[in-house]
Amino acid sequence: MGEFSGGVATDLFVHQFTTLHEILNVKHPSAAVSMGGIMRWNDGRDVPDVMNSMLEYPEGFVVDLYVNQCNSGNRGRGVWIMGDQGAMQVDGGRLTVFPEPVFGDAMQYGSQNFPKRLREAYLKQFEGKPGTQRREPVETKIARGPSHVARFVESVVDNKPSKENALDGHYAAGAAQLCNHAYRNRKRAEWWELRG
């Protein structure tokens, strides 16, 4: 990466890691893959302006982080947590829960390739059965916690340890560096590779 910068991973991803690690009560990923490049700001920089990283966690889930400085779109911001029972979007002071539709025995995805009449007949047999309906998203306002800087200032003023301690910072920064390591080497990077 650059001589003076870790690029978008250490600038932007690290904040997402801090939030994600706190919400999911995890420490660090076990591996990462990354891709991207200088797609717009080809002004002499050597860090990407577009980067996508996927990380595996030992607790059994995958995280996908993406930054695109080539587009000003504001879609899908915040932290998304997606599981087999639904998805949650944490965006500022708002938490939206998107319950996963329960289709019972109906094969929704696979039946999309059936001819129209066959698919309609197939899905009709599941109509009215419990758990076959889609559920609406539920939005909740949440109290927004203090920022990283506010937590630091609060700990200095009150002479108390910060909720975000040095070890938490190490794990968030380490996850960002793992993304960079995978990007630079164009291959899967393992957490242990960052040691030494």
C-alpha cells in the first residue's frame, strides 16, 4: 500500500469492524480475500479507491465489506447482519429487521426456473400453509451511542478505561490490515500471517 496510508481498509473498514465486532461479540477474522483497484482517482496514489473484502470468522460466519469511491450512491449503508432467520440493518439511529420469509417445504429459488404454469401449480400446493407468507420489515429507532472520539474523550475526562480499549482497536485494525494483505498479495490471507 502507500508509504503513509493503509487506504480505504484502514480508513473506512476499521470503523465497520469496530461496530461489527462489538455487536457480534467477536475478536477477529480467521481469513480474508480482497479485490479492487484504482478505478477513478488515478492521480498517483497506490491504494485502491474501490475495494471489496470478504472475511471468514472462526465463529462460523462471513463478512462482506465494500467501498466504492467511484459512485456517490447511498444504497445499503450501515452495518448489515444477515442470518437464516432474517437480516438487520444498523444505520445511525435506526435498526431495521427484515424477517426471513419461511416457506416451509416450498422451494422458492429453484422453482423460479420452472415454466410459469408449472411454477404456479407447484407453489399453489403451499398456499395457506403456516409459515409460507412473507413478513414485513420492522424499523426501530435506537439510541445512537457515542462515537469513537467521544468515547475516548469521555474516558480521558472521567479518568476511566474506554469502552473501546486498545485490544479492540488492535483487532479492528488487524482485520483491516488482513484485507490489505489479501489485496496486495492477490490471495487469501490468514490471520496468523499478520504475526511477526
